[in-house]
Amino acid sequence: MALRRLAGASSPSFSFKSFTTVLPQAAETAPASPSYLAHHLLDEFSRPRASRDGERLRRLAAHLTAPAVESVIARLPSWRHALDFFRWADEQPGFRHSCYSFNAMASLLRRRQPAHLDRLAADALAAGCPMTPGALGFLLRCLGDAGLPDTAALVFDSARARLSCTPNSYTFNCLLDALAKAGRADDAEARLREMMVACGDGSVDKYTLTSLLKCYCNAGRPDDANDVFQRMSQHGWVDEHVLTMLAVAFSKWGKVDGAVELVGRMEVLAMRPSEKTLSVLVHGFAKQRRIDKAIEMFDKMSAYGYVADLPMYGVLIEGLCRQKQIGKALKIFEVMKSSEVVPDVRLLKNMIEAFIHEGDIATVSPFINENAGKLKPSDVTALYNVVLQGLVNHGQVEAAYQLLASRVRGVQGISDGLTVGANVFDTVQDVKPNSDSFNIVVCGLCKVKKLDDALALVKDMVGFGSKGKLLMFNDLIYELCNADRLDEGYKLFNQMKDLGVIPTEFTYNSLFYGICRRKDPNGASDLLREMCTNGHRPWIKNCTEMVQQLCFSGRITEALGFLEEMLKMGFLPDIVTYSAAMNGLCKTGEVDNALGLFRDISAKSYLPDVVAHNILINGFRLSGKLNEAQEIMEEMLEKGLFPSVVTYNLMIDVWCKSGNIEKAVDCLNKMVDEEKSPTIVTYTSLIDGLCGAGRPDEAIVLWHKMSDKNCAPNKIAYTAFLNGLCKCGRVETALTYYEEMMTKGFVLDTFSCLYFINALISNGNTTKGCELLKEVLQRDMTQGDDLKMVGLINKAVEVLSKDGRTSPEISILVEKGLISRAQTMGKKDGN
């Protein structure tokens, strides 16, 4: 039977009626023709297995022939019936499938049954079924259509030894086609070389190069594809199929302009571009957001009489909406409807979103009402939700709230002035909001912190018979707890559980955060027990917040008790939480208890980090236990931890205060070696330490080094430097830096300024001292009753009152009431 008949065979759509009459025995035992066998076998194998006549099949099997089998396979109603029959025939004694019956079966399996086709090819090899080159080529093409290039190559390579077939140029071309469909370019090139050796250079024809071109297109190799195209052009082998294939490939590669050029070439050659080609170009330009070119290709399609489908209209309309060309989008939408292409919900959603984005709310109502007639109620609700989401996304939460409230309460239930969005669906009276509707608006209200409106909407939702969504409950509970409205958060939490919405770890941790803010360890422990029961874990940041809040409030015992309770329930606080507790203990002066906690967690296999060590070092530093601070530093180094900048800053201050200035200097040098940039705190501590050690010259050098390192001094640095220089007797030098400080906009605090004034006076510079005293006294003396400051003022006034150069100024200050006459008694006593 001819191969081309096999290739064109298709399953008929009609069914066969079973015979109810019994044929004469003589007729069934006579030699059967192929048509006779096929007729009766079709009758049997069109039935379910259980209703087949086994005796009749045995009689028919005795006369089974390959042409009859081929005919039956091609005419059975489905591939399943055909495969069942094929396997039955293979089991009959004395029967052997031919290459044509194998190919008839292969033609049915080639599209959607690759596994069965793969097995069929293996059966053909195992049976050693002789094949002609044409039959072999047909099988290879079927394998290529099924995406089985490796199986095709195996059958081809086994043909000579197991199928008694010597491949020719046709079978090579069929193999190349199978490889081309899979984009196996390297394999195709190797087979082409093999073909030229076996069949000669002249065997390479139009069909060979067409397969190679297809292969390069599928493999994404445009340069190689172009080389093959040029070669085909030289031989005059370029036809409509070749140009279409290349144009589609160019479009997929993003080279849409090249594809358009090929279409133009087709039109010059009087070739008609295919519908697929133009469709691919429309989608290609739309993907590149070149909607003008996409519409140009769309118009070309219309000129050729091709009918666009919904996806094509969709990409054009959505592309125009993205470019805010709403008018053009509506025109194409009307063309689509006039072509009787029905828009789907997705397209309608995108257009509504575009209207809202452009603020064209008025268009939404007539647009939905005009197109909602053919939609299911659930689809209309989906469009309603798109409106709500669009309003929320574009900051019009109030309008979304009005719209939803109008559906739930009716327009009469909306407050005065709140009907702007309520008329969007004024003619779609039967639209019913669902859980998504409430979820969208409640989440939107939470974002703008309108929690009372959100709570009211939840109440309406329950009355409306909807249970809402998890996200809206989570958002609202979180915002309520964040606003310290914990009781309302708990009420909503219980309500969601009653509605059958299961709380998540986020829900519980939102409540846990609210409890921690209220510093309620008992409430936190109760909630932790419930979380444990439901398999949820607390967020450590909330545990840390609780411990910090309790410690800052001086409730250290409760903080430690909370940590113990967490451990009992199987929740392990991390080192950050423990560090928060240690920090709280240190700040309340309980540094020894902090050290005890540090030792305790170390014994529990925790590894305290650098931050934990820094907390202890700082605690011992502030409590004056400098040796203990150094011990913690040494312990940290023994553990292999690397000191941070904060560590070095703390230790520099410790060493300076303990008089170990050399270690402090070494520490600064080590920071530089480790490429840890010293901060203003580093320099300030060390400068203060050098001055305290009576080494002002080194302090001055370090001050300038600090400036050279682009570490600008601040008010605290200047204050420490001036005080240090005064202590070392370098008052005039301090005055220079004081004036520099003033030019940079920094002002000494009152106490430091009075100390500096007395240093100037003691150094003999009474004039400058008096000038600064006048400035201080003219300030708003908010701390005028501070005994130390009063003592410094009295001390300065006493000396200045006795100095003839400054005593007149002091008298003026007395007259102005800036100082009392009693403060000048030293002068009178001196007379």
C-alpha cells in the first residue's frame, strides 16, 4: 500500500454498527479478502472488550493479513482502539506486522502519545520488520513530530542491520527533519556530513536545507539560519514556507523588524504571508511595546481577510492601555465586538484598570453595564473587585469604601458627601460583593490607618453573610496592635476564629507584639502557650521588645521570669533577646547580675556574640569596674571573636580612665591596622585621656590627625578637648580652639563655659573671662539654681570684682540684676 496514503490517513468521525446477524459458517471459513476482514474486525474492535465475540475473533484471526490490519488501524475511532487492535493482531499465531501496519499505528500516536510511539519503534526493531526507505522515512517523521529525536536516530542507525533497509537521501532528510524539530543543530550538522559521504554532495537539496534552516531557527542560531537562507536564495529554493519559517523565527528572537522585511519580500514575490506569520508579528511588536507597528501588522491581516482571535485583540488593547491610549483601545474593542469576538473577564479587567488609572471613573459604569450581560454573576463580581482594587491602588481608598458600602448598606446608608464612588455600579443592582471585595477595601483602609472604618466594614461583612479573607484580618489586627488597640485586636482575633478563618503565625505575632508593647509578661505567656498548642513560634524581635521594655521600666525580675517561661514552653530566646536583658541589667546598675546571666547562657551552649560582650564591657565601665571590663575583653579575644569599633571605643575609654594610656594608643593603632575606621568617639576618648595624663601636645597632634582623617569634631569633642587643655594649664591654647569652635556654630554648655571662664581668669585673662561671663549671664539660665554652677559664678565674680579692669563691668551686671550684690561681697571685704 502506498506510503503517501498512510501519511494522509485520519481517523473517521463515524462509528460502526455491530452486526446482529450470524454469517453462514461457509462464508467465514472461506478465504477472506482484506475488505471482508477489515469490515468484521472493525465491528468487533469498535465495541468494549467485554462485549467482543471471542469465537468470532479466533475465526477471523486465521485469515489475518497485513493490508487488512492496516485498513482497520486507520479506520478505528481512536488511537486507544487502534493500539488495542494492533497488540491483539501481534499476538495472533502466524501473523507478522508489516512496515505499513507499523506506520499506520505510528501516524495515530505521533501527536500526543510519545511514550506509546517510543515503545512502538522499539517493537519494530525487536521484530526486525523489513522496511523500505520510504516507510523508514515516514516512521522517522512520526518520531520527530512526537519529540523523539534520540529514538529517531536509533531507528535510523539500526535500519541496515535490523530493518533490512539501506538509508537513502530521503531517509536522511526525514532524520534531519526530526532533529530540526527538536533544535538539535550539532546532531543535524553531523548527520548532514554523514549524508554527503553516503549519498554524495548532490543529495543536498531544497528539502535538506529547509530542515537545516528549521533546525537553526528552533535552536536560536540566527547567524547560521541566515547562512542557510542565503544558500537557498542562490539556488532559487526560497518559497513561501521558507520565508514564513524565517519570519516567525526572527519575531521570536525579538528581531521583529527583520521579520517585517521578510514579509515585505514575500509580498514583492507575490507570496501571501500566512495568518500565523502576521499573528506572530503582532504579538512580537506588542511584546516590545511597539503597539503602532503591531496595529500596522493587524491592519495587514485584515487586508488579507484573516480573522483575529481574542488573544490578538487582547495584546493590542492591553498594549494601548499601557500607553494610556484609551481612546484607541476602545475603538479596537468595538471592532472586536463587531467581529463577534466575545471579550473575556481578563480583558475587561485590564481595560477597567486603565480607566481607573487615568481617573476616568465615569466611563467604568457604562462600560461594565454594556459588557456584563453575557457574563456569569461571579465574573461581574470579579469586575466589581477590579474597580475596588484599582481605586485602592491609586490612592482612592475612600471611593472604594463608598462603593462597597453602597452595595452592602445601600446608598441611603452612606454618610453625606460619601456618594462619589457609589454610582459606579448604579445599573448593576444584582452585583453581590464577596470575600475578596471586603478583603480589598479593608486592607486599603488599614494602609491609610482608617481602622474604625475597617472595623465597621468587617461588621457589615458578617451581617452580609461573608467570612472574609485571612489577609484582611491579619492586616487589621496588626494595625490595631500597632496603634495600641490591643483589646479590639483580640476581639477581632476571636471573631475570625468563629468565622472559620484559621489564624497564622503572623496573626499570633501581631497580638504578641501588642502585648509586648504593653509590658504584660503574663498576657504574653498565655498567648505563647496557645501558639505552642497550634504549632506557631513567636518572632524573636517581639520577645526582645518585651525584655527591653521591662528592663527599661526597671522590671528586671519580670524580664528574667519571662525568659524562663519561654524556655519552659520550648521556645529558645536567641542571643539578641538575652543581650537585651543584660543591657537592661547593666543600665540599672546590676552589672554583676548581667555577668551571671552571661555565664548562665554560655553554659547552655549559647555563643554570646561581640554585642553581648560589648554590653558587659560598657556595664563594667560605667560602674567603675575597669579591671572586670578588661577581663571581658580578654575573654572575647580568647573565644576568637573580633572586636568591633564599639569594642575598641569602650576599651580606649576604660584604659584612659585606668591610667593605662599606652594601651589606649596601641588600641587606636590596632584599629587602623585592622582597617576599622576610628570614629569621633574614638578620638574624643583618647584625646581626653592624653590630656588627663598630662600629655597635651600629643592630644593636639591627635586632634589634627582626626581632622586629616575627615573625622569632623562635634560639640562633645570640642568640649572634652577644651576641658582637657585647661586641666593641663594650656588655657590660651584652649582659647584658640574655643574661637574655632564658635566659628563652626558650636556653643559650650553653661557648666563647661563657666569652668572655662574660671580657667581664663586664673590664667590672668580676666578681660576675656569677664566678656564670656556676661554672655553666660545673659542666656536663659534654666539651671540657675545648680549649686555647682552658682559656685563657679561666685568664684569668677569674686575675682573680677577685685580687678580694676573688670570691676566696672561687674557693677553694671549688678545694676541689671544679672548678679546679686551679695556675690560681690568679696570686693567689699577686700576694701
